[in-house]
Amino acid sequence: MPTSIQGIGLGLRRAYARELLATDRRIDWLEVTPENWVGFGGERARILHACAERWPLVSHSVSLSLGGPDPLDAPLLDSLEALRQQTDFAWWSDHLCYSSANGVHFQDLLPLPFSEEAVEHTASRIREAQQRVDAPLLVENISYYAHMPGGEFDDATFVRSVVERSGCGLLLDVNNVYVNAVNHGFAPRAFIDAMPLERVRQLHIAGHTRQDDGLIIDTHIGPIIDEVWDLYRYTLRRAGRLIPTLVEWDQDLPPLDEVLDELERARAHAHAALGVPEDAR
């Protein structure tokens, strides 16, 4: 059985992977992007094996295109099941979006129309994917910068409907909620209130980049701003539990210790939100 995932995690990035294995600072679990680690030999394989020996893992893929029109990527699903057998990861996740069509990969996560047809199409594909990998599947709410034509309801209703219709879990990206709320003019706490929080098994928090015109881009460049920390604390209070949380810092990487400092801040915010005494942290 996979080891229970608890606390604050970090994404496994090649830029600091060897240094990560040498640190004695607290990291509760790791998130692995399989497209960057599966199917490689040599040093990458050795690092992945060493990390799986030291920390519990979850998988977070970026290219399954769960809402897309093409058949699901069978080789990717096979590689995910192979990774599960190798590392016994606790769950796997991908994004509530489409990222390819007609055999073309866009190298981006594109929004789906917020429609009943898209809900049913995506939920059906999620159910199909869940049958291929022997671990729970979570879907992540994405950041987006335009609305697809054909929308019938809002983003929160779409996310909730897909999760409930498919029976999958939810990876709730708190930074994406904040980014979309600012860019599209809705209340971020109202989005959190609309989520099926009992189905949330993981959270993402991250930094972002605000352009001169006010548009926010989800760049995963830290540090995390106060408004996102506030929304993170609100989410945990609404859920009433410490949901396993990943700190995403993927670009303009500082020294590893600065990234790990951000994990410590996340742990402090989480414990403060839930009223955990200092001696129990």
C-alpha cells in the first residue's frame, strides 16, 4: 500500500534534484512530473529511485488532455501505471483542460467550454483514464486567460460538475483560483465555497507574475504573495483539515534553501489556519 501523504510537499525538479537528496531539511513528500522522469535511464532513473526510497510520491502529469477530442494517450497511461508499480505513488493527477487536438500537442493547458456537453465528455474520459492506472485520479483546476465559446455556467460549477460526474478527486490549485479571480473579476472565496471540499486530496500554492497592464500570469515564480496565503488559510479553514499541499516554484529558481523556506512558511500558515499548537507542529 502507498505511504500516506501528509503535510507540505515539493515538486521534483532536475535543477536541484541532487541537492535535494543531500538536504536534511523537512520535506514531507514529492510530486513527480512523469513526462520528465519516466522512460529515462542513467542519472535520472537513479535520482527517481533514490527519491522514492526517501519520500512518499504522487504523480502529476501535464499532457493527458483529459478534455480533448483525441483518444487518450495509451502509452502515457501505460507509463503512469509502470511508475505506480515502481514507486507505489499515492495518487496521480492531471489538468481539467485540453492540451492537444488532431494529433497536435499545444505545449499549453487550454480551457474547455463551461458547458454540459464538455462536462459529460470530460467526465467520461476521466472514468476511462481511472480504469488504466491503479491509483486514485485527481483533476486540477487550471488558470486561463480567455473563455471558450459555448459556456453555459461559471468555472466553479464546471469544475464541481466534472468532479462529481466522474467520481474523481480534486487537486485544488489555490493560486489558479486567485489568478483567475483577478483576471476575470470574480470573488476567489466564493469559488472555494463552491468546491466539493470533501473530494479535495491535494492543494497547490504558488507565485505568479503581474504584468504592467494588470493581467496576472501563472508562472510559478515565487515567493507566494500575501493574498494567496490568505486564500490558502481560508481554504483550509473551510475544509477543516490540513490538506496535503504542494509549493510550486518552477521558474527563476533560487537556491534550494530559499524554496524550502517557502515550504516552512506554508506549514506555518496551515497550522495557524487550523489552530495547531506550536508543540504539535
